[in-house]
Amino acid sequence: MSAGNEKYEAVIGLEVHVQLKTRAKMFTRVPQGFGADPNALTDPVVLGLPGALPVLNKHAIEQSVKVGLIFGSAIPEVCKWDRKNYFYPDSPKNYQISQFDQPICVGGEVEIELPGESRNVMGEHKHIKLTRAHLEEDVGKLTHFDQDSLVDYNRAGTPLLEIVTEPDLHSADEAVALLQSLRMHLTAADISDCDMEKGQMRCDANVSVRLRGTDVLNKRTEMKNLNSITGVKNAISYEIRRQIKVVEAGGAVVQETRRWDADAGVTTSMRGKEEAHDYRYFPDPDLMPVKLGKETLKRLEGTLPEPVFVKQRRYIEEYDLPYTTTSVLAFDWELADFFESALREFGDAPKTVANYVVNELQRERSAADGDGLMPIESLRIAPAHIAELARLVEDATISKQTAKEVFVDMFSSGKMPAAIVKEKGLEDKTDTSEIEAICQQAIEGNPVAAQQVRDGNDKAINSFIGPVMKATGGRANPKVVRDTLAKLLKG
Amino acid sequence: MSSEIFSRTAAELRHELKNGDMTSVAVVEALLARVGAVDGQIGAFLHLDRDAVLEQAEAADARRARGEQLSALDGLPVALKNVIAVKDRPLTCGSRMLKDFVSPYDATVTRKLKEAGVILFGDVNMDEFAMGSSTENSAFQETANPWALDCAPGGSSGGSAAVVSAGMVPLSLGSDTGGSIRQPAAFCGIVGMKPTYGLVSRFGLVAYASSLDQIGPMARSVEDAAALLQIIAGHDHLDSTSMRTDVPDYEEALRGHPAPWRIGVPKEYFAEGLDDEVKARVEQAIEFYRSSGCEIVPVSLPSTDLAVPVYYIIATAEASSNLARYDGVRYGHRSEVADNAIDLYFKSRGEGFGEEVKRRIILGTYVLSSGYYDAWYVRAQKVRTLIRNEFLTAFNQVDALLTPTTPTPAFRRGEKKDDPLSMYLADIFTISLNLAGLPGISLPCGFSGDGRPIGFQLIGKPFGEAELLRIARHYESAHAHANLIPELSNGR
């Protein structure tokens, strides 16, 4: 029950923290990164040493503005920095530089797609409203042991964009769809890799329930730092069920923070462990407010990729591609790029090209890699290869069957398909006189069927296809064979 | 030229170095001897590495021999208030919290001094984390006023003022958040200047109040202060509050002729509470300007009496946040008796901070807290804008303002220790400039009857240091108060 029931509706809002892809950290030039030796990615500013001061990373600003532009947020002309004051060992200054009342993006909406009735049917689309997005610096990482805890500040200072949704989501599936949409759009725009395993995307969920048909907002619980898609889905589903149970039993949901215990499959109250925080926000006196000019916005707008679902709809309308194909292509920006590059070389057969990308290419990539997909950068083939292969099929140089063999060869060798076809002599025989001769032979070899065709039974032509194909070693173009047989039999 | 090397100004020493009549080694040896003779009574130095100082002096002499001169102050010594980061040197800020902390990096001003060939001549005492007006809040030692050993040298840059005043070093750097350069300069009878906010980089200056702090020069002449300012001023990309502005040639500016300046005298600075002797000396200074052709213009700065409360709201608010990082987790004092993480914070900070620092952190936390933020912090910032605007309006009519630096000469040590409020109220004349971001310079203008120095203050336009120094130089050229050094008996 991930979406409430007939009586109760779930109301969910998400706060998604996304690590921005920048070379350096938010307020200093130390590089950001994952997996370095503990405390290697630090300097006086990261560690909050006496006398250190923050300096803004402009790239982080640009990446954040791009997020806002992608989702149609308003980008106010001026945004500023505030200190969020609280004490914790993972926070080097015991305040976090963030944005309180003048964030970088305001409003906006994210299009999401819910699972359809079946795999090849497009699910419902919704637009989830955003409240705002603001920039802040990430904190370090604590690891707890028996006797003590250790802290690694490598992550401290990494630029973090906190994207806040309105309480517009009503099921765990919708929450998952929201995260997936964010990931698709942000990876396509090279803003973040959104890899939850590496902590590049983390999610807090606010959940409450209400009677269906009402629009009140009841007391909600907050689950922090859900760090996998399944975690998000299961935690929210559980919490919805739990709250409904509480309310049905006549109780009241307590407004509190709860912890998702993945092993036990339950949320537990953190009440008593956390006190209400007064963050004493005030404008950071070490930093200037940021003013964004129209030229900057225009320039950044020009760098944005096509939104994912817009692309998907275009593929369906413009290229008449089936839904399942478009969801593979449009949701993976690298494949979409590959596909569109191939179309630029040969645009007459988008369906064929799409097919090769979505089926042949993905299959070969999967086979070539141990447990994933061979990265696009490592491929021996380029979009031009697929374009040429499609062209060879469209102009009947080779049959579809042949093309499949050629694909495997070209994927591993990197040779252009035309070269492979020539090398191996794989061209379809379209020489009409040769085909005519072979057809004539086949007809003479089966006078019964020949008569049936002449008498009006068109299906009987099929009897000749086999022998003709055999005689041509499978190289005859099927359409040409059929036409020739028809001509010879009926005149 | 005075007979003792230690009593010469940096300009005089520079001249001798240039002529080959002096070496840097000879200079620092004379100064080290002076330190040995008198610092036992004064208590200005926290750290002074004799060998390191001589090494730098030798290097400077070697450069000079090769004909290389890195700057006008190459080979001359400067003492640093121990709130400015010097790589591999203790950075204590006068606090038990940082008693054993060694900075792994140089402040920008430190780097500039090094690049200029200046000799870093030790670290001097201060009020803990720059909070105080008497240097009595230092966790380590008290510093005496060289002119009156039972009196305070002022604060928080009391050590920086005392070393220069006693002739232990001709130049020092202090920091000024509410008057911490100017007030000790006045108490100790020397020149002390706070630049316009944003002129000198704060990178590597341990923060007290971020929107008010500035590093500035302290010396026994306006010319020396100008030379030191020249080296440390200028935009720094590591400090986001550092102004992108051209730095004029201050020494060149000093050579200009005095003009018939319009000198504003704000009436609110001459109201009750001003010591009679201070009033008399400052009025003499005003008279000097008038008689040399300047126009004395009465002006009014009505919000003056709001400056102290506004300061103690804004400065403490910023300080409460700036000092949150001192928790013993990464560096600094860590309590040995804590039970858990939270307890570690409580105990380390409880043990590491002195009373005045705690007092200001609590006050600052209060004015930022939920329910009080608008009433205190926001309102204080609004009044701050009024204060600044009043100054800027006055500057439409005048070129500079002239006021007393302090309401009284140096008070006796211990006298105000139990009365923090009275200590705060004494900042009345210096504090407004920090709030308004304006430059100000304190010059000695005489002594009280019992021999305690008295200073007056000139306030200039934003980034108008060149003009301000010229106006200051004009007074100095006709008076010799600054380059006087008190008689201090040798010994102990």
C-alpha cells in the first residue's frame, strides 16, 4: 500500500539534496570528490581554521541556475547567503553556509511519469510543483565505532543544491518517479550524476495522511537521509501504513523525525534524541549577495538540453517510435545523443536507427561488460556506423537478417558496415535477371503451387520463397523475390 | 635623529639603511636589547624568536648588498598582534583555547609583509579574541602602559601599541573592530590607524566581527603608518569582502601641501563624560587646524549615542557564530574530562574561553535567537545604516572629522575589570567608524597632568586614506608628540 487507501490519502513532500558537478568545492578551490583518502580534500577554509574565509564558486551558481531553468523556476535577480548555526562534529565551522530567505531558485515544476499498466504502455504523467531550490555547503562524514567516532571532512564544503517540492506527491511511487525524473534531467544537463550510492543525491521525506477529499495538511513526520531508491520507496510506504493505522486506532500522528531501519523494515521515532533547533539564521557577513544578470541567464539557457519528456514526446510524434523505445532513448541522454547523431547522418529511417540503438547496441554493450554496460566512451563504433547500417538496409543492399550479423561484427571490430558487407560478400542479390532465373527454376520445380497461384491463391507464393532463398544463400531481397515470382506467375 | 637606535622611526632607519650607515642586523640587535631591558615591565610580547629575527635581518642585509630591495620597508621589523596567521607560528589570539595552536598557513597581510622583505618581529599580547579595551582579557599575561606602568595600554591591540610606544619595535600591526587600534594608540601616545573596511584583506585575521574587523598599522609617525599601510592594502581574492580598488601611493600623498581643509567637529563627541584634560588637548588640536587656515565646521551626528548598543549587538552576534568553530574537535583546546560528544563541546569551550568572550558569545547568541532576531539584530543593522548615512551626509560639507579618541586617558589596570558595561561605554568615540566602515587615525596630542598620553582622532571618507594621512601629517609636522618614548628603567 504505497499510496494510502480508499479512505486516506498520503501527502508527501521531498527535500532532495543534490551534489553539483563542479571541479572545486563551494567556497574554496579544493577539489571535491569521492573515495579519496580521509581528510585529503581539505584546506584551511574547509576545516574552518582560525582566519579562513569563504570565496564563492561561480560554477556552482551556474549549475544551480541551470536546474532552475530546466524546471521553469523563477531566478530572482539577487540571492544571498545566510549562516545556519548549529553544533555538530561533521560541521567544521559549526555553522553551515546556506540560503534562508533569498534562495537562488523559486518555484518551478518537475514532470514525472508513473509506471503504466504494463511495460509497453505509457504511465500517467504529473507535474510536481517545487517550492524552491537553494545552495549550501555539504558537511563531513562521521563514522561511529565502539569507543569513539571518526570524522572525514572530504565531503565538507561540496556544493549542494537542496530542491524542495511542495507536498504534491501522494504515493511512494510518485516519490520514486520524482527522484528518477530529477536524475534524468540533471545527468542530461551534466549538473550532477545523482548517484545515490555515492551520496550525490540524498532525500528527506515529509509524510502525512488525510481523509480523501479533504485538503488539510495534518501533522507530518520527517524521515531524513534516505539514501537509495528502494529505501525511499519502502520507508514512505511503511510510514503511510503506520500513520493510517495510528489514525484508524483513534490516535494522533506525532510531528517528529523518524529513522528508517532498512533491516527491520520499520521507521522508529527519533524523539528525544533531537532537540528542536533554533538555527539563528543571519546573513553571512563574509560573503556578498549574488546578482544574476539577464545575459547570464540567457547564456545558461542556451546550454540546456531538451527536457526528457519533451524529447520523448517528440520522438513519438516526429519519428513515430513506439513507447518502449522512446523510454529507453529519451531517459538516457547518452543514448539519445547517439541516436540523434546517427539521424543526422541518415535521417530517412528513424525507426530502424532507433531499433539498432535500443536493441542491438544495448545488447552488445551488456555482453561486453561484466556486470553493467560498456561505457559509451569505450565503444569502437560511432553513430555513423549505425547510420550507415540503416542506410544499407533501407536501400536494400542487405536484408534485416544480414544486418544483425553485420552489427555484431562492426561492434567488435569497429569497421564500417559497408566495408564488412563488401569484405564478406554479404550484399543482397537484387540482380533481377539472376533472381528471375532462380524464381523460374523454383516455379518449374513446383507446378502444383504455380497453378494454385494462377488460380488466385496468393498465399501459395510462399511455397516458392523457401527454395528461392535457399538457392540464393539467403541473399535475395525478399521483396524483390516476391515481386518477381508474382510477375512470372501472373504475368 | 635620536641617539638610540630603538627610538628612531622606521623612516629614519630606512634612510640609514639606504645610506649604508646601518644594517638590519644592527637594528634588530638594538631592538632585541631594548626588549630585554624593558619588556619585563611591560609584558607586550607573547612570542619572540630571537634566532628567526636575526636570520631575517641577515637575509635583508644580503639582499641590500646585492642591490635588491623588495620594498620601502625591506629589512625593517614589524610586530604582529597574535590574531594574524603566520605559517608555523603559534596563533593564540590571547586565548587558552588556542594556547598550543600553530597556524599552517600565512594570512594575506603576512604574505605581503614577507614579499616586502619586512622582518616579522614576534607576536604581541592582546585581549582574548580581540574582545576588550584593556588587554586585561588576555589569558596569558597583562600588558602595562609604557607611559604609566600601573595603567592599561588599552585594547584589544594593547601589545601592538605598547611595543611601539616603548621603543621595542618601530612598527606593529593591530586589528580594529570597535577601536582596538585607535584607543590603545591614544592611551600609549602613538599613531594608530584603522583603514576603510575592505581596504586590507581579512584572510588569515582570526575573525571577531566579520563586518567590522580591519587590520591596521601602528607606529610613531604618520609617515611610518603610511608606509606600512602601503604594503598591506589592496584587493585580495581570498577575501570576498575585500574591495576592488586602486591603492594610491600614500607616501606620495604625504608629500602634498596642506590645503585649507574643512574640518568637521561633531558636537555629540564633546558632550558630558569627556575628561577635561582630554577636552583641552583636543580643542588645542582643533585650534591648530583653524589657525593654519582650515575651516572648522560644527556638525551633528545625532545617532552617536546609539553606536555602542548597536555595536554590541552586531559584533557579538557575528562573534557568537565566528567562535562556534572552537570546539576542540579539529584543533585547539580539547577537554580531557568529557563524557560524550556534546559534553566535549561544553567542557572544551567552558575551559578554553575566558569570561569576556563567554559574555559576548551569550549576548550574541541571544540577539540572534528566534523571537529576538528582528527586535535586536535587524533593528541594529537598520540603525547602523543611519549612522553611516549621517557620516556620509557630514562629508558633503567637510573633508574630515576631528574628535577625541577616548573620553579619558588610560585607566588604571583592574579599575574597570569588574564593570564591563563601563568598559563598553568608553568605546563611544571609536565605535561608530567601524559601523560605518570609515577610516580613522588616532594621533597623540599631549599628556594629562600626570603624564598619561592623550590622543585625538581624524575620520576620513571611504577609501580616502591618502587625504586623511595628509591631514594627519599636517598636525604632526608641527608637533612632536608621537616620537616620544617614555623613560623606562632597565631591568627585570
